[in-house]
Amino acid sequence: MPKSTSKLASKEDVQLRFGIAVRALRDARQLTQEQLAEFSDMHVTYISQIERGLKNVSLFNIHRLAHALSVAPAELLGGDSHVQGFGARHE
């Protein structure tokens, strides 16, 4: 298997892109941060920190957010092209 020549994204970059994806999906569903917090059983300040790329979100919380947004967890991780350049596959 050929080794990828692209540079691995930094932790901060991954967190920021994840937050952008959460915000884009929340906005598309016309939800407030308070509503998403309620639907995902998280605190509103935690949702805000996620959207600003300040939190390294656990797998369990990714699942909770995906459920609250009615998407597959992969969509939050770049499984959809709504966040340009995020989750691109390297051949």
C-alpha cells in the first residue's frame, strides 16, 4: 500500500473542521445552540466550544451530536462534502 505524501492535519485543525461541520448542520436544521444542547443532552457552553474548535470531542459525544442532528457520525467527520476539504481521501 503506497504511503500518503500529504501532511496529517493537526489536532486543532481537526477540531475546528469538526466544529464547522456541527455548526453547518445545526444551522441547516434551524436549531439554536440551546436546542442542540437539549437534544444531545449536553451543556450549551460545551456546544459553543465544539463549534469554535476548542474541544476534542469523544466518540460517545460525536454519536450523541449525530443523533441529535439526524445524521450518521461519519457526516460530522467529513463523510459529506458540506465542509470543503475535510475528510478528503488520499490515494
